[in-house]
Amino acid sequence: MAKRISLKTKILEVKNIENYFNKMLDSIQDYYEKLQELSDRDYLTGLYNRRKFEEFLSYEVKRSVRNSHKFTVLMIDLDNFKYINDTYGHASGDLVLKEVTDIFGSNLRNADVLARIGGDEFAVILPETPYENGYVVVEKLRASLEATPISLMFDQVSLTASFGIAEYPEQGENIESLLTGSDLAMYKAKRAGKNTIARADQSDQEMASEIQKKGEFLRRAIDEDRVEPFVQPIYDVKSGEIFGYEVLARIRDGQRFMAAGQFIEVAESLGFAPKIDQMILTKGLNAREEMGLWDKHFFFNLSTKSLFGGNYVDVIEEHYARNPGGKKMGVTIEILEREAIHNVNGLMDIIEELKEKGISFALDDFGSGFSSFVYLKYFDTEYVKIDGEFVKNIVDNDKVRIFVKHIHQ
């Protein structure tokens, strides 16, 4: 792809073909490099994503084994970040994440690896750095973040974070134990009052017990078939008729129902998300059949792990086969734009393959990130669900209305 043709000719038509071919190669190379960047890096901050971070962590373990080095892994979770998103909106929250990235980056060495591994979660590898030296670095990060006010429109916010430290090999000799140890330590820091630092402790069973309790709750809910679909209607604004339904996951707990926000992060971290997705997909499609809603579209949120595995395609195809009208349509899978997508090329292939099977796709929370139109360029989706931050004031705010109008166009 790096080679360009150069023809020794004075024929104008041939030179034009040469120029056209070289420009085409330039475009292909730019496209490939952009895809590679999206697969390795977080779209918002430009930091490495979780997949790439784990690759670096695996490499550092092998390097430390060869050279008998110690190193430190940090897990960082921003305190009360949900308040910023709820108060100032997702766009302002994104600006805060970019500022935090700059603050952390300016206090780390070039050899250190900084990654964004979740919504408001960061991780750091400090090579050849034992715990005592690592603690000094973490305290520097903590103090710098606390002392740096972040400007948001006509306001300023002060932000803190909770830090968890795990040292190789004392708190773990492989990437799984190091990630778990630093994650438990970060959770311990949260419990201690936030804006603090905690070290992984193999004898500390309290944190492991807390995670285990949540895992047992989810496992029982799945085994006892208490994962239920709730549907939210989607209206056609012109006709006022119901166009379809978004199917949402809930867990029945006695007389109450738990919303997804209360359990989905734990479910994903413990590997239960694909099973929950499967249950909601199956029950949601059964409801569509039982109520005869073949003319209504059903929208499902599937986790990335579900998209790259599982038998959800078989479930949808069997559902289509039972349609009295024989039509293979009406099921849409939503892709969260705000999630860091670890395998862009793979996701493009999945979309292309499943569209042939009558499965549609929607790009969710469109506009919540700074690279929205990049995803729209690469992912051939039937629907774009504009982030609520743009829509909720559309009647009163001219600027917001212009945004939505141009996204629609």
C-alpha cells in the first residue's frame, strides 16, 4: 500500500491515470490508518482503549519476568462524574474527560501507558516502578487533579478520583489478577470516602466478598428467570402512531424492578451481559409474536461481547421464520456510540453480514461524542438515535433545533 506508481511517459491520458491511481491509494491508506486508530484508541481522548491496554499489560508481565523487574498498575475512577453528565450534559462531560486526560498525561513519563478503559475509568502501567515509587506518582496524579479546576461554559468544577494500586508480582503474576487486584483496590478507595488511594491486598476478603455478592445476585436472577423485558414506545412524530418499541432489561426483585443502570456494569465485568442480552432478546421477540406486533419495529441493545459471540442470530432468524407474513424485518440492534468499540473492522463485517439476514442497526446516543460522524461514515446503519441532550430542548432552543435539523439532513 506504501508503493506509488511512477510512469515515464509524456502521454497526458496516462499521466492522469497515474495521478488518479496514486490518489486512490492515498485514500485507501488513510481509511486503513483511521480504522486501525479506532480499533486501538478511545475515540474521545485519543488514549489507548481497554483491548490495547491489556496487550501492553501482557507485554509488561513478560518483560518483567525476563528482567526480574517490579511494576505497578493503577485503576482510576472519577468521583461523582455522573453528576457532571446529569447537570451539564454529555458534551460537557466529554470535555471534562479530555481535560482529565491532559492532567494525567502531564504528570506521567513517556514510558508510562495511560488508557481509558470505560466511561469515567482510566488505567495506567508504570513500568519498572515498585509500589513505593508508584505511590508517589499516584499521589501526584491525585493532588494535581484535585487542584485543577475545569471550566465548563460559565462555571468551574473541581474533580477528584479514587485510585487503586496493584504491584507485580506481589498482588498478581498475570494480567487477570493484576486487573482484578487494582480494580478491587479502587473500589476500596471509593468505600473509604473517595479522593483517596488504596492498595490491593490479597488478604482483604471484604472487597472480593462484595463483588461475589453482586455476582451471586445476578446469577440467581438469571437462574430464577427474573430478567424481564420492559418496552418503551417509539412514536412517529408526523402521524402520532407507534412506530416500534425499545426493549429494556429489568431484574425483578420482590415487588420492585431494578433498572439496567443498577446492574449492567457489574454484569459486563463478570461476564453475565451476553446471557442477559440473550434472555431479553428471546423474551422481547416472544412478546412481539404473542401480541401480533409484526408491523412494529423492536430495538435491542446488545453488548459488544454479544455481538461478537452467542447465538442471537439464530434466535432472530427463528423468530422471522414464525412471521405469518413471511417478512424478515422489524428487528434492530442498537450500537452505543459512546462505547469505545474495540474491533471496528469486525463490527463493520457483522453489520454487512446481518443486514442480509433482515437485521437492522441503529447508532445510539448520536452526538454524545466528538467523533460521531466518523462512526456514521464507517457503520452503515438504518437509524440514528440522536442523544437526548440535543432533543430535550428542541422546542425552545434555536441552536439545538439547528443541530438536530442538520444531523437529520
